[in-house]
Amino acid sequence: MPDRSADPETGARVSLLERRPGGGGNADLTGLRSSRGAGRGDAVFGWIALGAGITVLAVLGLIALSTTKEALPAFQQQGPSFVWSNDWNPNQGKFGALAFIYGTVLVSFIAILLSVPVSLGIALFTNEVAPRRLRRAITYVVDLLAAIPSVVYGLWGLLVLAPAIKPVYESIAGTVGSWPVLSAVLGGKPDGKSFMTAGIILAIMITPIITSLSREVIATVPAQQREAAMALGATRWEMIRASVIPWSRSGIVGAVMLGLGRAMGETIAAALVIGSSAQITLQVFDPGDAMPAYIANQFGEASGTFRSALIGLGVVLFAITIAVNLTARSVVTRFDLRTKGV
Amino acid sequence: MADENYGRALVGEIAPGGTPLSMPNESPDDAELGPADMVVLDDRVAEPAPAPAVFDVDDLHVYYGGYLAVRNVTLQVARHQITAFIGPSGCGKTTVLRCFDRMNDLIPGCRVEGTITYHGVDLYGDDIDPVEVRKRIGMVFQKPNPFPKSIYDNVAFGPKISGAKKSDLDDIVESALTKAALWDEVKDRLGTSAMGMSGGQQQRLCIARAIAVQPEVVLMDEPCSALDPIATARIEDLMQELKQDYTIIIVTHNMQQAGRVSDRTAFFTAEVSPETEQRTGVLVEFDLTEKIFSNPSDERTENYVTGRFG
């Protein structure tokens, strides 16, 4: 006991305890000292948790390492222009992947653009507006969407959506005609298999993810926050803008990021409907290609430097996903610091 | 009878423990404020005409689903006065308070019977828009609940949604913060987050936010229960100033607070049904605060205000 009385905190507690009226001068302090067995559960849990955390980092690091190593021959042959050259010709050893990078970014952008308003709409509707019974039905259906395999989406897109939507594209392109700006995006030679079709399919695929995650986040907004806005005479929409969105903003961005990650990485569905024609164009109704789709289509027959270049595409995709995530996180953190002061 | 005795015994145990805790802070204030309050109250009693009623509550019943939470509440809330609702926990004070700005509408299954008129207009009439009601009748909550936005945006939110012009917002924010006795503390950091303020500052910000929409009435639901005695004293001073312009209804657990700040006091208590053990709030007595605390008409009020709850 004397050796630990130097501990200021413990010392203070002891003196407090001793002064407690009725406690007497000789309070029983045996339970205060940590015995040898105590805290062992915490230590074990700590090690397990640490192990899990390290495993994630290790897996991530090993993936990055091994893919980069495999891709190295192509990177060395092409140099840094791998990411900014548009000349992709495996037969001539040209690996400028810009068109695939562009396709991935464009398709993901379309998917997010279409999916986020719908997902947030569903999440807000189920949490804030819908009666209880309808809420459960919608939640169930949306979660069910997430369970459909991506190849089913892809085949549906290829066999049903693409033929059906081509006339729509053509009609839009015809209407837009030669208008400035719009004709540069919605004109061109519309094809059922296009950036847009891939974007739509991906949007449908990521909607359940974004919806369920944002629904969970929105459900955590404190009732006092909602009441604060309502008591000021806010309508439901004004309350959502003042209380719900600011409180759940970082969580919603996280949900969108997960959806974006899925959209950027989705292979088979995109491969079936994107048109497999690598090109850089603003015309969203034109066929294109994206990194994961191209890898999926070509990897079977690839060998040598071509194979290495395909893995290189994977490395670039990996890097873009991480960069987008980190950027979004830091933006959200900065925003939360400003508004919540935490 | 058995139930009643059980209740007495229970409170008898709590009260001696509770009173000494609050006494050191409360008693000096009481000694100072007591006589001053009496003078004011005496003046009002001498007035021939009673202050005009803002709210007229007639035989109010509130149900949550099939459960009767409060029954038979009849009272009038006078203009530019502070009306306090006191009583033990679970006696329906807050439930009744939330009827005045129709916040109970937001609770699924909540049903209100009887009438509450606001300047003669039935608040629960078919053509009444609860959103408009809440613009005229502000509310301050038990826990400070500023939005996770800047101090300025917190105060400006109400006026903005009420259609205030952007050019007027600066003035509105300054005036509301000044009235809430907060302007000098925050005028140099209006752009910083309201979440970084102390609890007392946050609560005054919530008061500023409520009065920024220029309501006629401010409802306060135990506004000081999360605050320390110094912050509490500031809010109480503030209420006295706000009384000049606003009608205030305050729910409080703190009897000394009701005695210090209010002009009229309503004492609620809970009746426990012997069969179902459900608690239903009833209004026991409503009168001038001075009378409630010095010469109550009902034995239950007397027992409560003297610390012998029954």
C-alpha cells in the first residue's frame, strides 16, 4: 500500500473515502486496488480488437503491394502516361488508360447523380413521412434489391433496359438537336448500350446501399433536434433541412461514398451494358468502357504485358477509390468541425 | 388508503435528502426576492380588472392512445404574466404545456379533448394550421437543443422560415440575442458553432432563437433543469425582463423557482388508478403564486409546497 500512495489520484480518493461521515477512519480499501485477475478480459478484448484492425490494414497493404508488383511491367513500359494517355493498343504495347478511367468516372458520376436523390428521398420518406406499416414494406423491398446478384442486373440491363431505352435516348437526342451545351451531352449517336445505361443500372444497384445506410443515420437524429425546428414553426421540409440533414450529413456522405465505391468497382453489370467501346466523349448516350468492365471482359485471354496492364487498371481503380474516400472524409470532418464543434 | 400511505412514505424519504441540497442556493434568493415579489403581487391583486386571457383552457383531456394522461384541466393564462406549472414527475405538466403550441400533434396516438382557445380562437379547430400556431407560440425545451449550426444561423433560422427579409436578419439576430442577454458574450463569434457554448449559453441561445420569430407566448419546459444555479439565476432574471413583451408559461420541478418568477401557479398532481396503476395528471389548484405558496385552498397543494407531498 505505501508504494502506491504516491499516485495523486488514488491518494485523493482514499482521503475522500476516509473522511466520509460514518465511513470511519479505517475504511475497507481492499477492493480499490486492482487485483491481478481484474482487467484481464479487457486486455484480451483489446488484443483481439487490435488484431482485427491490423488485419484490415495488412490485407489492404498486401493487395496494394501484390497488384502493384504484378502491374509493374506495364507501368514501366508505359511510364506515367498510363493514366493520361488515351492510346490503348495492347498489340503495339500501348497502354494509355485514360478512356477507361474516364468511363469509370463518368458512369459512377451518372450513377451517383441518379441514385443519391432517390435514395435520400426514400430514406427521408420512410423515416419522416411514411406511416409505420408502409415504412416496413418499403424498407423490406429496398433491402431486397441489395440481395439481387449483379449479373441479374446486368442481364436485365442488356436484354430489357437497353432495347427499351434506346428510343428514349434517340428522342432526347433528336429534341436536343443542335442546342448548345445540351447537344454536347445528350446528342451523339445514341446506343442502348452506353455510359447512360450503365449509369442507370449502377444507380439501381447502389440505391439500396445508400438508402439503408442513410436511413439508419437519419434515425439517430435526436428528437429534441426535430422538436427545436418544429417549435419554431418549421414545416416538415424545413425541419428536415434545419435538423435532420445537418445532424446526419457526415453519415449520409459516408453512405454515398460506400455506394460510389460499389459503383466504381462494379464489373459484371457494367461490362454487359456499357458497350465496350473505349472512348472519351461527353455524349452520355454513346457506348464507352470502364476499368472494371474492361478487366472483366479481357482478363481471360490476356497474357504478358497486357495482363500486367489490366492489373495496372485495377491498381489505378484502387487508388482512385481511396483518393475519393479520403477527400470526402476530410471534407466532412472539416464541415463537422465548423458546425458541431466536435 | 394503502397506496396513499405508500406515496407519503416514499416522498418522506426523498424530501429530507432533497431539500438540504437545494437550500444553500435557494434561501438567500428567497429572502431577497420574497418581499419584492409580494409588493408586485399585491399591486396586481388590487387591480380591479384581471389581465386579459391569452389562453383559455376548458376541461382539457389528453390521451396517449387509450391511456388518459391528463384530465379535467381548466385554467386561464393571463397576458404578459408568467404562469408556472408545478407538480411531481409524471403529473402531466409538460403534456399540458405541449398542448399550447400543438407539439403533441407530433406524438403518434396523442389526442386532445376539451378546448384551448387562443384569444378566443379554438387552437384545435379544423382550420388551424399548427405550423402557424408554433410561429406565434414559441417553445424552450428542457435540454438546450441548438442546431449544429453557427450561433447566427441558429437565431436566424426561425425568421428565415417565417419569411423575414435577408437584409433585416442582422438586426433581428442582434435584437433577439440582446433580449436573451447573450449579445455581449457572443457578438464577436456569431459565425462559430453553437455546440461549443456552455449549457447556460446554449439555453439562452434557444430563448433567443424562440423570441427571434417574435412570438406572443413563450412556453418553457423546465428550462433550467440542466443548468447550474448561476445560469439558472440568469435565465430567471431574463424571464422577468421578457415578461414585459411576452406571455410566459413555465413548467418547473423547482418550487422555489416557481415562487420566485411566476405570477400565477398551477399545481398538478398524479392520480394513480388502484386497478391499472396508470397515472393520470389532474390540475389541483390554480391561483396567484403568492396564494398557492402561502395559503393554498387544497390540502394536496399545501402538502406539496411545504414539502410534505400527499
